[in-house]
Amino acid sequence: MQKMNSKNKIFIDKLRSSGLRPTNQRVEISKFLFNRKKTFHFTVEQLKNSMNLKRSKKISTATFYNTVHALKSAGYLKEFSLENNTSYYDTNVTSHHHFFDNGKVIDIKSDKITFQKLPEAPKGKKIKNVEVVIRLENNN
Amino acid sequence: MQKMNSKNKIFIDKLRSSGLRPTNQRVEISKFLFNRKKTFHFTVEQLKNSMNLKRSKKISTATFYNTVHALKSAGYLKEFSLENNTSYYDTNVTSHHHFFDNGKVIDIKSDKITFQKLPEAPKGKKIKNVEVVIRLENNN
DNA sequence: AATTACTTTATAATTATTCTAAAGTATGTG
DNA sequence: CACATACTTTAGAATAATTATAAAGTAATT
């Protein structure tokens, strides 16, 4: 019994267009992810912990995974990986790049990197996107 | 009791300089990884399967993980991740880039990509390396 | 209101990886 | 070259992230 006020419409729409019924749990997840000024990065575990901390009735792990996957497949989240066997998600789905600094991730706006030369895609393929990772280390 | 012929010296040296005694198992892993014309990509599971297939006495999982980690820490292997929570290793440790095509990885020589513009590292940090991933999709 | 379809949940299963502890092998010292 | 010490290997247990399962709940359709 979702109270379908216009305030939530945008979050509900993301769910619907991801093929998900806008249940209470899902709407809360969608709001938590997208109802903010700045984009951010998270793991499912982090998302679950920060949302469930404030809740008396916890949302289950499976619901977090299902919802995040559907949102990702629909293009509302972008997945990336570091070298620790964990999936990270980014609410910034526009093409952009990253600094990786010992497990910390910092966005780089797309226009901060431009190419002089790029290879062509192999035959029968085309380029979906180009992502740059700049690994940092301490300056000493 | 390693038979220390000059044929294996290069593989043994990689182990030694990774802080590992050149035991039989390790020398075989080192040879399997580095005794080839072309560099290649692998997961520990793939490495284990392909090496153990031909062996009567199997090398244990832990030995594969230990050896790969030491070689990686010493800089003889490069680690990278796809979106499937598995670590991949690359015997090509020179700076280079990748095509990712549905889980398949293809090397791109470093000189095939050049930059017109790159951001500066945040204060107190410096750039360790820059890696580009070009994601491919089918052309239709 | 009844039927059908989709969700949530707790829990089990799976996968990749790391840990542990016992048994094996090598190295160093005298 | 014997013995003590140190490092290795191994099988199996433990852990972490994720996915699968199946029962109970909720929503949508007739």
C-alpha cells in the first residue's frame, strides 16, 4: 500500500522503469540512493548497514541485492570493482573517471580527461565507453 | 632438493626476489607463468586447474594463492578486477590498457592511447599510474 | 472475494579467498 | 652430517560477498 505522493514520484519511476514494483522497501532504497545533492559510491553491505541502522524493521539483504541489481541493469547505477572482490556502485552514471587512492574512490569529471589517440574497436565491435583510473600514492 | 640448472634460473630468481624459497611447486608455477612468448591473463582458479590437470600430484590451492600474491607484491604480476568479484592477474606488468568485452580481456599497448589532458593529483598525492579500460559491445 | 503474480524474508548454498594447524622439507650450526 | 630452527605444503575449516530457495506476505487481476 504505497502512498503515491508526488514527492516520491521520481524514485518510484526509477523502480518501475527498472521492472520493479514500487514496494515500500524499494522506494526507501531508491530515495536513499537518489534523493541527494551529490552522487556517491557504495557497496551493498554499506548501503544495507547505513539504511538498517535507523530502522526498527530491517530490510533484508536479498532485497538490497535485488534492488541494486535491477537499478544497475536499468542504468541508474554504475558498477565498478576494486582489487578486493567487492562490487562498488556509483550513483553517478554519467561518463566519468576515477582516482583510486588505497581503496578510496574520487570522481573525476569527464571533461578533465581528453585523449589525443585512442585505438579502434576490434572488427564487429564498437566502443561502449572509455574509463580511466588514475591510481594515486603518497607524495614523499 | 631443487635441481638448480641454469634453465630455471630466471624463474627461480623471480621467486627469490619475491621473498620465496624456490621449492618445486613454486618453480613450476613460476615457469608456467613466465616461460612463454606472450603475456596472458588468469585467475588463480584457472591457473590451478590448468596446471593441476596435467599433474598426478596436485599443487594445493593455498600454494597457488601464496605464490601468486608474492609474485604480485614483488611486481611480477599485475592484478585487476572485472565486475565479477574475482581477481585477475596479468603477466604483462608494463603499463598498458585493456579492452573489456563481456568478461574477455584484450591488451592494448601503452602507446595506442595518449592523453591531451589529465587532471593533477590531489595535494600530497602523486600519480602512480593511469589505466584505461575501453568497454566493447557488439556492433549492430 | 478468489486467483494469480510478484515480494520479502530467513536461511541455505555457492564462490573466491584466507586461515590454521599438522606434517613435510630445507637450512644453519656446530 | 645430526639436530634445532625456520619455512612450506597441504587439507580442511573459516570468512566474506553474493546468489538461490522456498515459505509466507502483499499486491494486482478477474
